[in-house]
Amino acid sequence: MAILALFVGHWVLEGFFQSSFHHRYASHRMFTMSRRAERMFHFFTYLAQGSSYLSPRAYAILHREHHAYSDTARDPHAPGFFSNVLAMMWATSERYSAHVVGTSSPEARFLGGYPEWPALDRLGSSWMSRVAWGTAYGLLYLWLATAWWQFLLLPIHWLMGPVHGAIVNWCGHRYGYRNFQTADASRNSLPFDILTLGELFQNNHHHAAGRPDFASRRFEWDPTHTVLRLLARAGVIRWRADVPAVAAAA
């Protein structure tokens, strides 16, 4: 079952870096870190995401738009406006790609405050890099797979970043319970979110977008926040007391 161990390990690593670096750091600026630490985080995010690498800049702009227009027609990924999750993923990818290549015109309030490393972004977003990583994953499956059904995991491996985001944005605004009466349709899908490492506490997060711990009630647990607390104690990151409003992030 080496393939399952590989898949789960990769899923957890990708989920942690997407939740911590793209979401809490790039989009919301919940904590600060040194320039060296930021570059290390950025590079390890590229390694973890591999073939599904997401630009932190484009992700941050997209996510700030999501918070500003949550569950309205201007939301980049409101499930109520799509017939299925694949249609939502496709529309999201088009909006994200426009932010990457510079053909979009985002509002000024959504710009700034995110980590930028143009050389790494160009590499990670290039087809050469995506195909190289995808080929490496395929070779690992050919080496380690012991049953045909294990190859069904390979497409998810190739698209792990977008799949992670699709689960959060589809399930987190359709299924689950609500702790707070927000103006959108956000929900908490899992009380122990080990699937997306805390991201499925969407109702809690939309209620208090600047709060680093996405868990709110005693029985809820946000794994990413637990790891970030350890990094803060080690001095790698520093929590911010003045997290800016996501719609005025510059």
C-alpha cells in the first residue's frame, strides 16, 4: 500500500502549505516572517504542489474577491451559481489564469501584501514544470502501484491544489453546520478537519476572516493552526495583532 501512503503524505503536505502560505499568509497576512523564511516557505510550497503549483499572488487576489463577494454572482467560486463542481472548477481556473497572465483587472483593494517571486512563479506555472512533475508522479505509480485501481488516484495527484480548493469551496458553502449567522452560505463541513487541514471551517472563517485559528468551538480542531503555533513558538513566524480587512489588503 505504498501508493496510498504516498498519496496521503502528499495530500497532507500540499494541504498544509496551501492553507498556511497561500491562504493565511498571502491572502490574509495573519502572520509575518523574515524574507529568508518567506522564500523557504515559497520554495517548499512549490515542491509540495508540484504539477498543481498555484501562484500566491493570483491565489490571494482570487481569494480576496471571494471574501468580498461571497456567494454572489461576483464570487469567483460560489457553488450556488454552478450546476456541478467541475463547472465551478473550470470557471475558477479561468479567473485564476487571468490573474496569473495579467489579463484581468482586479480592484486596487485586492492588490498588494502577498509574496512575489516572479522567477519561481514562471517556473511553477510553466507547462514544462507541470509535465515534469506529472511524469515523475506517473513513474512513481508505475514503480509502487500493486493494483490497477491505485492509478485512479493519479489524476488527483496531478491536480491536487485545485482539487483541494474545489472541495473547500464546494462543500464549505453547501454542506455542514453553521456556528454564526453570516451574510453568505458558508458552512463548517467537518468538526475535525483532517481532510483539508482546517479549511472546511468556512463558516467560522467567514465570520472572522482575520482569525488564525479556523476552529471556534471546543470540539473543533484546525490542524494547520496547530502547526503554525509550533512555528510561532520556534520564532519562524510572528502572529499579527493587526490583521487587515481582506477587502482592503493593500
